[in-house]
Amino acid sequence: MNSRFNKKNVTILTILLSLSMILLSTGCAQSETTETTAPVTETNTPVTEAKTEEETAATTDITEDTTPEQTEAASEPQWIFESTDLNDNKVNHSYLADNKVTLVNVWSTTCPSCKAEMPDLAQAAKAYADKNVGFLGIVSDIYEGEPDEAFRSIARDILEDAGIAYSNVMASDTIIQSILSAISAVPTTFFTDSEGRIIGNLVVGAMSLEQIIENIEIALAEAE
């Protein structure tokens, strides 16, 4: 009798242990899924609620954002685009392959914060000219399909006054679909690696030179 009783106990314990292991495994799996799908965390830079003015970009209804807000950029597929810059040169995603990291700044001609940020962007571009970092501007309120020459002239003057020499492209269909449709405020700055993958921080609002450099270094470290 004791032998049968012990065998039954062993069988029951084995079943209970198996059930426990299944429950524990299920719990871990649920925990891991929650972690991977959790919202993107903010960086250490203090974030304040951005104030927006009633200025909108004509093409994409983008408003001006005056306070920088940083979040870690989500993993994205390769960014593929084609456009034309303000000097009628064709530019596409191969532009990104020339550098380890490319800073992409989205702005509009009616945005004071965008203009205020540009001298610092120009200075950063010069500082990183020989450090495998490229710069690209997107003028969100000038549509490539129907470019307004008056707006293009204004944009060129803004860039010249700021000392910016890097390429600035117009809002083409591929740029609107891939980038501008997801952006609600300008200026917005993001970073790509040489293959067009979005890396580093997505920054909404104008940055100081120190913040620009900090975010470039974050992107460079991620591109290693």
C-alpha cells in the first residue's frame, strides 16, 4: 500500500510541477512582450510641453514647435526617397550613403524657431564636416510638384543668411508619404545611418548647438 501511495504521490507531484513550469513560462513570455511593446522612453534631457503657434506649413499642416522634445527613435526600415533641392539638383536616398550618420532637419519658411536654430545647425555642419556626419534639410512647405519660385527664393535667402551650405530638398511625394505625414510640428530633427535606417533620437523643437552635438554623438554611437 505504501508503495502504491508513494507512486501516486510522485505522479501527482510531477503533474503539479509540470503545470507550475508552464504557468511560469507563460508569465515570462507575457512580461517579455510587454517590455518590447512598451512606449518609447524619453531621454535624460528635460522635456517640457511644447507651445505651438498657429503657423502651419502649406503642404503638410505642420505647426511650429518652440521647445525641443527628445524621444528614442523607433526602429524603422530603410528610408527611400527622391526629391529635388532648392537649386534644382536631384537628391535621393543614396545621399545618406556618403556618411556614417546624417542629421535630417525638417523646417518651414514661416517658422521663426526653425530660422533661429539654423546658425547652430550651420556651425555643427562645419564642425562635423570631416567626421563622417552629413546634413540634409527638408523644406516642408515647398512642394516639389508645384514649386513656388517666390517661396524657393525665400528659403534660399534663409539658408544663406544662416550660413547653411548643405542640401535642402523640397517636399516630394515620397518624402511626404515617408516622413512628413508622421510629423506634426517643425522644426523636427532625426538621424539616419548610411543605409537609411532611423537611429538615435527624434527631436521635436529647436535645439541649441550643445543639444545638436549631443544628439549627433548619440547617433554616431548607435551607428557603430
